[in-house]
Amino acid sequence: MTTGRKTTTVFLTILCGLVLTILGLTEQWPLWAWPTLMVVLVVAPAVAFKVAALRRSSVPVAFEEHLTAPPIERTEQHVSRVAMPSQWADYDFLFSATVRWYAPDASGHGRVLNPAGLAVEAVLDRARAITEQREPGRVSLVQHELSGALSSLLPDSTNQLQAMAEDVRLTLHEHDQERLDSLAGVRKDQAVWEHQRKYEQSKRTYLGEDVLKDTGSAVVWWLAKNDEQVERTVEDLGLLARLTSAVNDTDVPERLRDLIAEPREEQGGTEPSDWRAAAFERAPTAADHLAEALNALGFEDGDTQRRLLAKQIADAIRDQDQQETADDLVRRFDPPAAFTPDNGEPQDSTGGATRPTPGT
């Protein structure tokens, strides 16, 4: 580098000398100016070399070169379907993710020989702290929660590296998912059944303890049902008295027996026309009173509403510990369905042959 500077200085000196010589000849300098020009051309290079030497001596010969910090080395490890505990015993989450980490001082003392294992352990510990507090039925929600919680670089327990996770996926075993779906269906069906049972209990309580607790309550209820038709309600007083007596398994009060119509006989004989007339040859039962009331209300034999209403009344009576009366009403209005076997002989639901009805 020093030789190059000397060569450059000599070259510039010669060039300047030529320029000044041409300028002196052109301007016709006096004779005394030429010796001065020669002295300047000789002295100027020497002064230049001296100044350069002084400047070089002021700069340290040895200096340290500025080096940039080495780039942080990042690595990754993929984990797949690692079992993680949930809030429910024996229902594990399956955790999959890509674990990333870096060591702040990878070249320092105590360098980790297996950073992947340490980073995976740190991420799994963070994930397990969340999953063991969550229900397995919310697997998709827990997956998004883990994605956010594991997205930050945090130090491990030894503070030797920092780790995070991305591409987090959380699933369940196929059989566990099927069991959870089945349990959810059962819970929904049970909730519907509970609502239906409470509705039926409420309806029976309403009929047995409010509407039909006595004849007066039944009259008020029937009056409201018939849009305040007083005359029709008065005509049905006897039937309502029978109905309330059947529900409460009591006799018709003495003051209301005159309202009950006498049985009618067929013309030309004293035989009762049907079971309704035959019932008056003996003491009327709760089923007899209920039959007359249902007929007056317009619920004829074979009507589905007649059978359902009679069954609800029987259930209300059963709640009042009147088992025999309730069973009598069920046998009368809601008998077991009959079927015809291969031999063509009618049988009841118990498998016995049904007895033919008189007159058939």
C-alpha cells in the first residue's frame, strides 16, 4: 500500500512539472522563476511523504475487527397423537403439533445435547395444564385455546431454551367420540322424558286436586269450557256429579242424586239394552259414573280421546292410593289390545283365548 502511494505522488509531481513548464513557456516567465519552479517540484513530494508518514503513525497498527452476532438458530420437532388427560377419567385428548425452540446461548457452558426432547417436554407440560381442566366434549374449543396458549416462546423448567408450538391439533379416540355422542343423546332424551313426566303429573294434579276435587269445582270448569253456557251446564250437573264421584271414589252426594237420570228400559221387555242400563241393577261404580259422564261430554265408544281421558283420570285416582278403582277404570276403558293368532281364535294380550261377548 505504501509503494502505491509513492508511485502516485511521483506521477503527480511530474505531471504538475510539465503543466507548469508549458504554462511558463506560454506566459514567458522571467528567468528567476524557473529555479523557483524547480525547487517547488523537488520539495513538494518530500513534504507530502513526510505528512503521510505522520498520519500513518497516529493510527493504531493493530485493531479488532467488528464482528456481527451470529444468527439465532431455530429448530423444530413434530409430535403426533400424544395422549393428554382431560377432566373426565379415561377420556384422553390426542395432541399433535410442531414444536419450535431456540437456545439463547447455544455455545455457552452446559450446552443441551438433546434440545428437541427438552422443548417437547416443556410444550407438553404447558398443554397438559390446560387439557386436564377441560371436558372432552369441547375438543374443538380446547384446540383453539391451546393454539393461543402455546404460540409464545417461553423458557423451559431448566431455563436453557425457549419453546413454542404451532399447527396444534386436538382430537379424541374414535370410540370415545362415539360414546360421548351416545351419552349426549341419552341426556337429551332423558330431559324430554322428564319434561313429559312433569307435564303428565301436573295435568293429573290439576284434574284430581283442582278441577274434579268436588262437584262445585267441576261445574265451574265445565262452565268455562262451554263459554259460560249456563243452561247446558245445568243439564250436565248430574253427569259432573258422577264424574267427580268416580275420580274421588265416593258415592254421589244425597243432594245431587235427584239429578241422575233413571235407567231406560227397552220397549217390549224388562231386559236392559246394554251394559249402561245393566249397571243400574246393581250399585253404580266409579266406572259407571265415568261412563255416563264421558257419554254426556260427547266422547263415544271407540273414541281415542275417551280412552285417553279415562286413563288420565285413572292415573289421578291411583295417585290418591285408590288402586282398585284405578284398575277398574283401566279394565273398563283401556283394556289390553286383542290379537288373532294363526289358528284364528281371538286372544288377549296375555295369550289366553278371549271369551265371546254375549249376543254375538
